[in-house]
Amino acid sequence: MKRFLLCGQRARQRGVGIVEILVGLLIGMIGVVVIFSMLSVSEERKRSTAAGSDAQTAGAIALYTLERDIQQAGFGFAGAPVFFGCEVAIHNSARTPQNFTLPLAPVRIIQGAGGAPDSIVVWYGNSHISPITKQFDTVASGSGSESESEDESEPAAVSDPESKIIKEGVGGLLKGDLVLLAGTVSGASSCPNADEAVALVQVSDVSDPTGLVMEHSGGQFNREGGPNVPNPFTRGFVFNLGPQPVINQWSVTERGTLQVQDLLRLSQPVEVGENIVNLQAQYGIYTTPAGSPPVLVWQDAQPTAAQWPHVRAIRIAILTRSANWEREQVTTAAPAWYDDATKTDVPFVMSNLPDGTDWRHYRYRVYQTVIPLPNIVLGTNT
């Protein structure tokens, strides 16, 4: 039986009311908040992980680059420690100032004041020929000798300060090579021994018929009038550094980057690693205490003339910082490196970023290694 609505009678309406809609919106908003909160935490953790990976990569690259450079230290002149510490007289017409001096050492650590980053200066040559030490003189060994004066193939003397008689011959010396002249001068100098000096010159000619005379005049690295030393050389040694020797200075900038600069040519510093905030280094010196076997002793101070022949390694510690700023203070204590001289962990001296950001809101990693100095150990230039 069909039922009919009476005129004016309204049917009961069924559906979602305003209350149900509001409750649904509230539940949806709570879900969105939870989802975005979880997403934010996930992204923050992902950034921290990625930043930690970046810091690890930066530290590994910095360590490898430094190690590769330092291991070549002294190539071409490491067998002459008696001259280490001398101020090398250098001329380079392509830089300012043109005349300058640099201490001669395969590797030199410049200690930072008050825990500031150290700097490391590395010297090495790149001769493609075995860098054999040669002796030079300004008077031939046979001059004044009746038996050898008849030998017209040997020059009796050279009066030009830009010429040297090479006793073993000029074989292995090529035009354009840079060489170190280290020896006796006719007056005072800046070496530990008052009558010795060291100068860097460029070979300009080795075509003398005798095969014994090396010229060093003109060119970018030769000062007119002889080597850039107060008094002329009388005799000494020649160390061949090849056509492109390197004098690199490694340092850490205030912005937290590792950079290298060629001091010989004074080129613009090149950044080789970012997020590097500190660098500490020490010398490893082989010593033999009385009644004891030889040991490797570590020190911050520059080696003495007596210690240089026994320098065997360099210890370095690099502190890297993640690029990601953390909301909380994730580093509450200063990271430390192991000081083998004192046998203790030494905290790095920490400082806020240049913009004033607290250093505690970043994560850090410490990388340490010992780098041997094979050229000093083996004496590759002898």
C-alpha cells in the first residue's frame, strides 16, 4: 500500500550536518600537522646526515691533498740539511716585491698564536732528471797546477758573477731550470754559518764547449749583476729543482676554507676545501736517548740545525665543520686532537662564525694522520 505525503507535510532530510563537517575538518587539520611535523623532523635529520657526509668528504679531501704535497717536500735538496734555516735570496721579475727571501726547509710549520690554525710551507722541485748534487767553483780545480794547466778544455776561472764552474759537468742541468746555489761567500750572510749563503737562480746557458760552465743571467728569476746575495759566491753546491719548483703555503681562512698559495710566484690563493676550521701540525724527530733505542719525538718548535737531518715525519690534525646549522646545541664540548708531544688530548680553540653564530650549533669531525718525509729519510738528491 502506497503512502502519500499530505499537502504541506515535509519529508525528513538525512545527510551531514555542520557539526560533522567541523569535526572532519578538525581531524584533517590534526593529520596535516602531524604529517608536516614528521616531514620536518625527517628533513632535519636528512640535512644533518648529508652535512655530516659533506664534512667527512671535505676532511678526506683536505687530508689527501695535504699529504700528497707534504710527501714531496725536499725533493731536489733534502740531502743538504746543513743549509736548512738559511734565508734563500730570490728574484722574480713577475711578482711584487721582486727581491725577497724565504727560509730554506723541506717543510716548515708556522705556529698559530693562541691555538689559531697553523700554516705549513712546503718546498720541492720537479726535475725530470735524477737531482744529483753538484759542486761549483769560480776557479777550476786544476788552475795553478802545471800538470793540468795544459788542459785547454778546462776553464781556468770565471770572473763573471753569473757564471759557475761545475766540477762534475753540467749534465742534467737544462736551460730554464731553477737551481739553488748554496755555499761559501766572501763576507757575512744570513745563514747559521756567517760565511755561507743560499740563492735561487735560473740556468740560462750550459753550452760552453768545456761542458763545465753554467750561466745564470737574464730571465725571470735572475737578478742582474749576480745572485741576490750581499757578497759573491766563491764555491759551494748546486741543487737542481727543475723548471717548475713549488713553494706552497697551506693555511685556513677565517671563513673556514683550506687554501694554498704559491709563494715563489705569489699567485692568488686557491681554495681546495671548505668547512675546514682548524689545522694543527707537529714535527716528528728521530732521536736516540742515552742507553735507549731510537724513538720518534714530536714537537711544535722549529727544528734546530742539528735536528733537521733527523726530521722524519709531520703529524697533522684537521678539524672540519658540518654546513648544517642545528636548532639545538649539538656540540657541547670543544673537539680535541691527540698531542703526541704531551701524550694528551688537546681541545681545539673554538670561536663563533664570522656572522656571530654560536659554534655549538654545528657538528664537527677531527682527522689526524702522520705524513712521512721520504726525501729526507732517503736523501734523494745525493
